[in-house]
Amino acid sequence: MAQKIGNLPDVLKVGTNEMELVVFKMYNALPDGTSELLEYGVNVAKVREIIPMPTLTKVPDMPDYAHALTEVRGEVIPIVDLGKWMKLVTPEVIDIRKKVIVLEMLGTTVGMIVHEVERIRRIKWDQIKPPPSLLQAKHGGRITGVTKIDDEGESLLLILDLESVISDIGALIPKRGIALEEIERVGKKKLKGNVLIVDDSSVARKVLKDTLENVGLHVIEAIDGKNALDILNDFKGKIGGQPISNFINLIISDVEMPEMDGLTFTKNVKSDPLLQQIPIVVNTSLSGDENKEKAKLVGADGYLVKFDVTRLIQEISKFLG
């Protein structure tokens, strides 16, 4: 018998719409000679360790933000200079002791050079808002969320689109040909149906949308759990007595999203008598049995780690075949 959520230890409680972030700082020199401090956050679940600057080995024919490798605990990993990737200018007047945050996500390990690691903060996802257009433009579309981190609201914490980092260094290359071969194997024909995809990363949405449309599915996009719930409630108001499955056949949802995270979203959908029949597949950069168990506890019907196209098609064919 499944254990009740209320009796679980904190690490396994789900649908609470909050997470822990490793907060780190980046400095940027401005044209007038002053400097600005930028604070960013990354999910603790993606952080393997934080290490001092290691010895780097340069790799030719790579962009300047990702032209190095290093060895960490016997494993050679790519290193991304976050300041260069974000097009920041490092101030010369500030004594910066750089650190490397070693991330495990999307089936790969990568080191990210940052200027200073601050602390771990627990933040509710509903306190994280989609970034305004001006802030998004300043950061080249590489921010997925923003929140205030002091009582006066003067300091902002920015959530990076880490899928963009992995994509830019060439580690995110979905094999679309495999998807068509997999469709032929599991169904002998393309799939049909309407799929709601929920993800705050524009890179992730594009990869997912292209893959699903490539195999014959119609895609509806939502940028976070709140937006997705609004879309579903809008359908409920328009369909009358018809079953929701006539309009939405499957939901594929990320976990980490502003406004409402994917586990809270899934919990809400599965608690609604009119929506609970829609299968939900959690599609996340977070791996591990603990995260899979969290998805199961809120009622998810499937669990995927981005971006294994073959596994994606195998999973969704269970519900749309």
C-alpha cells in the first residue's frame, strides 16, 4: 500500500510547490565604470558538487564560453564559463574567487564557472514569476523565472534556462530519426491526438514540439503549471458534457517551472474529477528514483528524463497507440 504523503519525510513530500536553490553571484562591469551584481539560482537536485577552479584543458574549435574540459573524480567533463555565455564583462576591480558548480542533468555532467556561491535558499515556485520582456531581452532569452529575495524587493534572483546551456555546448542533440523508427516498431503508423506540453524552457518546448509533430501529434503549449491549468479550465468551460479526452489526450509536463511547478500541477489535475482521466507524463531534467517516486505519488502516469526521444515515443505510445 502506498504511504500517505503526510507521513513521508520532508525530502519525499510532493506537490508543495517549493524547492531548494543553490544561489550564486555574477558580477558585470558597466560602461560607466561601475559594476552590477546579479544573483542566480539552480535547483539543488541538479548540483552534484561545488569545487574550486580546477585546471582546465582547452579544446580547439569551440566557442569561448565552452572551450575547456577538466577532470572531476576521474570523469572528464565540459566546462561552461557562465559569464562569457551570458556576455557579462568581469570587473577588474573586484577580487573574484571563481567556483565551479558541477551539474548533473539531461543525461550529462557539466561544470559551470560562477563568480561566487552564496547559500541555499528554499523558495516557493509561486513566488517565482515569468521574467518581464525587458529583463528577458537583457539576458538574451536565457531566463525562465525571477523572484525577489529581500523584504524591500530590491534584489532579484534569476532562474537560468539551463537547457539552453546544455543545448549551446552541443550536448543536447535529439535523434529525430530514431523517433520515426520507434513509431514504426511500436505502432506501424504515426500517432494521433492532442498533447498539452508544459515547460518554461523555450528550448525544451521546441525540441518536444518538433518531435511530437514529427510523429503526427497536434501540440498545445503552456509555459508553466498555472498557464496549463488555465488552459484546461478554459476547455472545461467550453466542452459542456463532452469528456475532456476528446480534446486533450495526453499531458507532458516539466517539473521546475515558475508560478506552479509540475508536481503541484499534476496533483491539481489528478484531484479534479473532470481532468483526472488525462494521462500525465512527467518529463524532466531531474533523474533518480527519488524524483520518479515523487511524480508517482502525485498521480503521474509516466516519468521521463529529457531528452531521450526513443524512450519518449515508447512512453507516449502507451497512451496514444
